[in-house]
Amino acid sequence: MTRRIGMKLQRFIKVGLLIGIVSSANAQYKDETDRYFEISKNMEIYNQIIKELNADYLEPIDPNRLLKKGVNAMLEDLDPYTVFYSETDVEDFRLESHGNIEALGISIINRDGIMMISDIQKGSPVVEQNIPIGSVILEVNGQDLKGKSEDEINTLFSSSSTIKLKIRDLKSQEQTLSLSRKTTPFKTLRNAELLGKNKDIAYISLSQFMHSSDREILQALQEMKKDTSLKGVILDLRGNPGGLLDQAIKISNIFLQKDQLIVSTKGQSPAAESSLSTTRAPWDAEIPLVVLINHQSASASEIVSGTMQDLDRGVVVGAHSYGKGLVQHIRPLGYNTRLKLTTAQYFIPSGRSIQSIDYALKNEDGSVSHIPEERRKTFKTKNGRTVKDGGGINPDVSIKEEQTNPLLISLETHHVIFDFATKYFLENNKIANAEEFFITDKDWEAFKQFAKQHKNGPRILLGDTWEEWKTPFVSNNTNPKVSEALKTFENSIHAIQSSILEDEKVSLSYAISQEIVRRYEFEEGVQSFIFNHPNASLLKAIELLENETEYKKLLKN
């Protein structure tokens, strides 16, 4: 009863907040006065709705919860990056803005209402207590997490410097731990190594763009250059979602001369328009450079890789990037709340935008689509090479293995690889070190069987809609022949699935091995694994930097 009432109330509040959007989605305002009148009118309606609910609704309302639900529904209609931060989101805000966080050094995911540890930083107090990835957090400071909202859980984790956690480990044993939170600088340099047959190629891998990123990269490059005459640099931005805009400028500046335009921004407000250039002498403006990207490279990663491409300063290798070319600014609101607001669009040196989705143009069902090919404009690089806008950064050298793999995404989304790695860890006390480890053929066969038996098995190929369709179909059909037919269908899917998994054995084995290494040696181990098991992108980057003729040919018109 209560749940149904809550759902109705949630829809009611969303409708109240969205009245202005729905009623004026296609309105043409003659001037700003008309628009401000509509805003004022709809705010008055919203206030009246809240007053009526507070006064006469069947049950007492929670104004904080309703406000956040309503605001989030309104912002979701705009774009995924305009976000409201409530008071309980301050921890995330601090990390995003300052690069330091008081933390336990763990990441948590919500698995159907179960809070599970998905990653652990080396040095976390959790490591000292031998709590592995995959463990379930049952309570925080005596509070049961079951049924708690994300805000409530964040509040519990940030409530004190010492936190008591009740954990259920991989053997289903429960224990209570007392852990201390501490302020830790967020390091973004994942790896810095010398590669190539003569160990004269500097490899730099960056996880995000935070306040110290440029200093971390410079320090690593200077250290590697001390005793080696470097032939080139590989900047690995694969899987890097971006971060701070000024860091994109500073990192670009490492390889570009002073006063070089990197990015300009344009928005509705004149205040959103700006041009940002390098401000200092470079570390090395001539050394050959290869930038690695993939579909998870976004925002600041795209500014750096796109700038190097537009100025023909380096060769971009991998797969096309995500296509996030929108600028956000964080505005303080009242009562320690904040609004991360999309204010402008990025344009890189050639004048092109990297934004791949036009959120202003909605489909009839409210969804959005990538900008079609016919709307993408052509631009020229410094040397006259042709590039296009509206689709992220397309690499100069495409690597098939880096292309988006729907099967791998499905296996990760439905936690099949994660759960297999957890099972492997439970059954194996140790592995060969990260440099040498790779799953065997026996492990691969075990994974295929595991995927078949996994509770999300059919969803790997059929998606989440399978269970949504199957459940009511079965409940409304008691004839045993129906259940038998569905079982036959599922068995057919499993047979096809095994064959499809086999087709992707190489890429999936790589991903599974990485996730297993993470269980034993955390992110540091994963980076060692990647370094010692280079994939096609990294091998191509090394090849280009060891072949000056091929490298220069790619940068010519």
C-alpha cells in the first residue's frame, strides 16, 4: 500500500515540476519578459502543490526527498551532465572539485539493493582487514543498508571519521570492522614506463584529469628523460572520462608552444564564451607523440587528443571517442547544495565541436540520437588533413580490438565477469604475479559454463527486456507446454551464446584476466598486467614511434 502511494506521489511531484517544461516545450517567446513570466507562473504552481501536499496529503511528506526527485526529473530532460547536488552529495563534490577525499579507499555498487564492494585502493584500511572485492556491506554504524537510498548511504559513510562496517565476506561469514577515514590525494597517473626494443619510448597512462595531473605527468617524463634519450611518448587516455578543463590545457601545453589556442567555448550567455590557450613553455614541442583513445575517452581526453590531431602534433590511435563536448560549471545554491550546470560547448583548434549528441533535438519518444552523418561538417587540420565534427574524435589509425564490443559490455553490465572473478578468487589463494598471469583454456571453459548458469545468463544476448517479457507471460499461462517451450528457447539461446563467446575469446579472456588480477593486486596490478600484455593499440603505438617514416606520413596532408 505504502509503496503504491509513494509511486503515485513521485509521479505527481514530477508532473508539478515539469509543468513548465511540458507546457512550454515548443513555445516561442517574444522576449525575455515572456520567459521570466512563464518561470514565475510555474514556480508559483509548484509552491502551491507543495503546500497542498504538506497540508492535506494522506501521509506526512518528506520535502527533501520530493525536491530531489522532482529536480532530478527536470534536469534529466535536459542532458545527463546537468546535476543537482544535495547536502549528502558533498563528498562526491569535494572529490570532483579538489582531488582529495576523506575515504575508506573503496568503491561500492548497488546490486539489486545489495551494497557490494566493487574496487579497493591499495593501502585502504579494508585491505589490512583482508576484506576482498565482492564482499557485501550489511550495516554502516549500526544502520542496516537494506532499503536505504543512495543519499542515506552517503550520509552514513560521511557521518564520522571512524566508521563501523558490518561485512559479509565471500564465504558468507559476517564480521564487524572499525575503520578510519583519512584525507588522501587522488592520484591520476596510472602508469609510467619505458617501452620499445631499446626502452626509449615513454608510456604515460592517465585515469582522469584532476588538479595534480599535469604535475604527475611532467614529473614522470622528466624522470624517464634523465638517463634516456627518448624517441617518443605514448599518452594513454583509453577509459579516461575527462575531468577539469584547465588540466586539458596544461597537459596539452606539455607538448605545445606557449600561446597556442586549445579550446574555445560558446553558450547562451556571453559569460560562457571564452578562448583558452597554453600559457608556458612546453616540456618538448617536437618529440613524436601517439595518443591512445577508445569509446570511454571523453571530455578533457577528447580535447587533448583532438588538439593533437587538429595541430598535427601527434598521431591518434585506437577507436572513436565518446563525443562529450559540453562544458559544465558548478554553482553554489542555498543550504550547502550545488548545481552542476551545462553552460557551453567546446570547440577545438580546427573550429570543430566534439559533441556527438544534440540533446535539444528529441525524438518523438523523448529519446536522443547521435548527430547524423549529413549534419556533420568538415574541417581541416594544420597540415590540411580532413576531420569532421559531431562525433567525438576519430583516430588516425583505427584498431579493431578497441571498437565497442556489445558482448563485453553486456557481460560487464550484468556482472558476469565480475562474479566469475569473485568465484575464481574464492577458489584460488594466489595467482602468478600480474606480469605473468593470464587465464588458461581450462579457465576459459569454466567461464563459458559459469556464464551459462549465471542468473543473468539469458540477458547477455537478450537484454533486460527478456525477464520483463518472460515473467508476466509465464504467470499468465499455467499450461506446462508454455514453460517447456520457454525452456527450449532458453537452451537454444545458451547454445548460441557459447558459440558467440568463443568468437570473442581473445578480447573476453583479456578482460577476465584483468578483473581477476584486480582481486589480488588492485589497480596497480591491472596496470602491470596491461603493460606486460600489450594489446593491438599499444603495439601499434610502439611500431609508429619506432618507424619515423610511417609516423610522419600519417601527419601529412
